[in-house]
Amino acid sequence: MADEGLMSNAFQVFMTEAPAHAQAWMSGVPFHVAQAKEAGASREEVVSAVLIGLPAVGNIVTRSLPAAIRAYDSRPG
């Protein structure tokens, strides 16, 4: 796996052993960002929420940032 060393062993196992769930988890970012914004979350809070996974998952979590920011900026409000 090209991202080994960038994510925890637990997350690597999740991606390997449950790829359909892992894909659903990754594609759920825009949905959850929309829900957060609708509930009143600021852009900074959304970014912070994405980055909270850094200690557990590693740098790979930053790949979710562009999708999260696009989803936040595309929603009215």
C-alpha cells in the first residue's frame, strides 16, 4: 500500500479488510460537512474536526480536507 507509514496500522487494516466500508466512510465527508454547516459549524470548526483524526490515522486524514472545504463552501449559509 502506497500510504503505509502515513496511517495507523488499525486504519490500514480497516482499508484492507473492509474496503467497501472504508470507501463509504471516505465519500461521506461531504454529507457530514453539510450536516455540520446546517447545524451551525464554522469553516474553522469543520477543518478542526477533520484534523482531529491526525493522531489516530496520520497524515492521510489531510486528503479529506479539500473535499470537506469544497462541501462547506458550496453550501449556502
